[in-house]
Amino acid sequence: MKTYRIATIPGDGIGKEVIPAGQRVMQAIADEGGLRFEFQNFDWGGDYYRQHGVMMPADGLDALRDQDAILFGSAGDPDIADHITLWGLRLKICQGFDQYANVRPTRILPGIDAPLKRCTPEQLNWVIVRENSEGEYSGVGGRVHQGHPIEAATDVSIMTRAGVERILHYAFKLAQSRPRKLLTVITKSNAQRHAMVMWDEIALQVSREFPDVTWDKELVDAATARMVNRPASLDTIVATNLHADILSDLAAALAGSLGIAPTGNIDPERRYPSMFEPIHGSAFDIMGQGLANPVGTFWSVVMLLEHLGETDAAARLMQAIERVTSTPALHTRDLGGQARTDDVTDAVCAQLAQGRQEKAA
């Protein structure tokens, strides 16, 4: 029996509710036979910071290094500055393990009433590839003369040829693997005339290696309108760290809710464990009330299983998720329903058990 070591980091807010729900679903998958998961939980986050002055220990990456994958909840605490929570935990892991490809699939799941009135589920089926290691989140910059009228602050977007080439290669390969073989490269080279011009030039160079992929280029501001007005014209999308961060939240909202959206922070070379997480954030306003939508976590588990090569298990879980979203009575508040976190989790586990029984029969 194949055994996988999975690190769980609930983090902050509703992460402490949806990650245990994700573990329950993974255990339900293991109960089907053929797979076994060994979970190791790490209590890093805001509470850890209040006790130790850091979001995670200095040797935290060493503790994660031998894991097969990481299931992450959220980073964000209203009592701690956002840049501390983000840079002290999530980005420390993403950059420390060079998880340079952030992959965010988006589609309208069965039973969900998405806000675009003229859009069918077939017309909104995207994957957004976000450069995850440099760009606007490089952490380069500083402040001088703090508190004085002449105070100045800079954040420098750093793009390297190596970084741009590898994310564009990844995006073209992903587009090549999808039925439509269609890629849109997001840019802002009309205003950002150095790094983004280099981004455009490298996109053209890389495209020559993929003659079977149809690709186009779109300014990031125009892309927001295109996502709303012409969703069917998009399929695979690649963008810089900041641009894709914004566009992927819009994509999730257009598909129905941030609560259903998954993410994979991928090291394509598999030198380090990759990390999977819902994109909804810590949502402290509903923390502890049992209202969090766990579907984003479950879909992240699907991506985790696919990354581990367990495609059959991933497909079974995705089918269970879709059966549950097809039932309005199992929609959480963000989807206009009244179901609770445990209701959705129980239902997905039940669907997996039912599938196991049908297979046995």
C-alpha cells in the first residue's frame, strides 16, 4: 500500500476548520484502499506568532522538506500586520521551496448559480498560471526617512529571464495538454516598459517551441473586461505574480465564490514538496461558526492527489464534490445556502463511501 506523508498547516481563521475537513476527506479516500496518508500537523500562524514572535520557526522548512505534499489553510490575523503573516508563513514556504508555479483552475461547478447571466459552465473553464517566485512579490525595496515629510518607500518588481522563461514554458505546456490548446499571456507592457516588455519578448520566443498552441496577448486591465464579457475566449491564462493574484480572485467570483477555488503552489521539478490551499483566506468574520465552505480545500486535495500521480483517487473525489455541489441544500452561505462546513464534509465523505460500495457490488 502506497503511503504519503502530508504536512497540514491550518494557519489562521477558517483554515483551522477547513484543513481538518480536508483531512477527513483524505481519510475517506484512504478507506477505499490502496492509499494511506500519514499526517503531521504544524501549528504555525498567528497564535504561534503571539507565543514566539515569528509565524513559523527558523528551521520550519527543514521540518517540511521530507513531506510528500503540504495542505495549507490560510495566513492572516486581524491583530497582526498582513505583511508579517504573509511573508512569515505562506511566502516563506513558497519561496523557500521554489514553488514557482501557482496554478488556479476555475470553472462553474454543477449546481452553482454563477453571476454571469449569459455564461454556461462550458464557457468558463479556465486555468490561471501565476508566476509565484518573483515579480511584484520579490520583497525588494525599502523605506527611508520614516515619519518625516520626505519619507519615501519603494517596492521593486524583479523579473529575471530564468524566472520568466520557466513560468511561460510551464504555461505553454499546460495549455498544450488541454483540449483547446489555447493560451492568453497577460501583460502591461504599454506602461511598464522594461520588465513587462521583456516578458512579452520571452513569450514570443517560447511560443515558437509550441506551434500547436494558439496564443494571444492581453493587457491586464482589458483582461478583466474580457473575463466578464467573453469568457469563452479564454482557457489557459498566464500572468505575473500580482496580475494573476488579482485576476484569479475575479475568476473565482465569476465561477460562484472564492470559497470553492483551489490553488496549487507547484515545484514542477519536484525538488521540494508542493503546497495546496484554498484561496479564500482566513475570513475571521466567520471563524468558529461552522460557516466556512470546505469545497475549495477539497478541490485543492484533488490537485494534491493529481500531483502525487493518484489520478483515479483525484477523479473520484472530484466526482463526489460535483455531486454535492449539485444539491442546493448542501450549499454554504457564500453560495446562497444554509449548509454548514460539517454538512458539506459529511456529504462528500458519504459520496466517497457510496462510490466504494457501488464499486464493490
